[in-house]
Amino acid sequence: MARYVDGFVVPVSTVKLDAYRRLARKAGKIWKEHGALEYIECAADDVKPGKLTSFPQSVKLKDDETVVFSWIVFSSRKQRDAVNAKVMKDPRLADMMDPTAMPFDGKRMIWGGFKTLVEL
């Protein structure tokens, strides 16, 4: 069964990684409560700058930051759109949406929706 995935790459200050983790736990619970199948957040462990492109280069990573790679799984794009609409209206998320209070630089975040090609 093909699913739909929202993917994210974001630079997070290493001193704010615990704050990011708290935000991600809260956000993940909200997404799952509204119907997301999976919510995954990963901190870079073996991610090096490349010669032409890389995760660090994609977000213009600074020395005091780490890359976070995340994805949310849905049953379809239609279900993703419905879930995201509910999530964006959820008042529990409102306090997390203030750009000045976020533990990351949202201007350098990369995101998009993806159709799965292979699922094993």
C-alpha cells in the first residue's frame, strides 16, 4: 500500500536540541492524534559536508548547529492534507508557531510532500 510522507530537514542549535526534542514530542503527539501513522525526528550522527551538496550545505549549517531530519507518514496525500488542516487549527500548536520562540531557524528549513516509490 503506497503511503505519503512529509519530509523535513532543519538546522537546530546544539544548545537548543533538548528544547527542540520537547517541541517535537508535543507536535508528534498532536499529529498522531489527528491521524498521522508515524512521526519520526532524527538528529545527525554521521552527516558530513559534501563537495557539491549535503545535508549541512542544504540548510547552511553553522558550527554550533546540528541537522535534524524528520518525516511524518500518512496513508495518502488526501489524508495528509486533512490531518495537516486539523493540526494547524489545533490550539495546542499555536504557542509553538511563534518564530521568535522556536528552537530552530525556520527560514532555513526544507520541507516537502513525497509519494512513496518503494515500500518493503
